[in-house]
Amino acid sequence: MIPATFSQALLRGLRSRCPRCGEGSLFYKWLKPRERCPVCTMDLTPQRADDFPAYISMIVTGHLMAPLIIALSVDYDLGPMAMFTILVPLAIAMMIGMLQPAKGGVIAVQWWFGMHGFVKERLVEAAVPEAPGDEQAK
């Protein structure tokens, strides 16, 4: 139930799933997080994603759009209006499409690291027995 690694928790958040159990949905509306996970009942009220998902969305969109803008302006003889009609709707769709996964990822990061009132939960790793002679190295 609890993820073994940070990447598992992050992927659950990016899929808009509870980072703890991976089964319950994080959102009851498009960007409105639930108060509790419907499956594991983890309290989600401590999350403080604020504007960070929007910044992530803008940065990723800008980095993905830059090569496309360069390619369109160099390889094709498109006027400003044609560039505008191609690039602006694409950029808007990319930014809006990335908001929910970005917010889920931010919530997962906050949960994993125990930020803003989340309880830091980890799977307990098996204790590794010390090899004979390690006491002398200490």
C-alpha cells in the first residue's frame, strides 16, 4: 500500500491518485483536492500546492514549445498570424493539460517528505546485520 520509493509516490500523484495507497483519487473537482482519500482515509488537508503547479506547467510548456517555435520559423514560411493560430492554442492546451498532474505531483512530494503537516511514512527496511569485524572499524 505505502510506496517503497519516492518515484512510486510521485507517479501516483502525477496520475491524480493518492500517493499513499495509489487507489483513491486526489481530486473531487478538476483542481480541488479531496479532504481525505476515499480508500485509505489519509488526510489531504495539509497540502499546500498553491501556485507551484502553474509554474511547473509554464516552464515545461515553454521548454517543449521553444524547439517547435524555432522549427516553424526556420523551416516554414509562416506569417505572424499563422504562427499565432498554431502556437497559442497548443500552448494553452499543454498548460491546462499539465495542471492537474503537476498538482498531484506536488501533493505527492509534500506527502513523501512530510511537509506542511503531512506525516512522513516509509516502509521499514530490514535491518542489515553488521559483518564481523565492523566493530573495530568504528
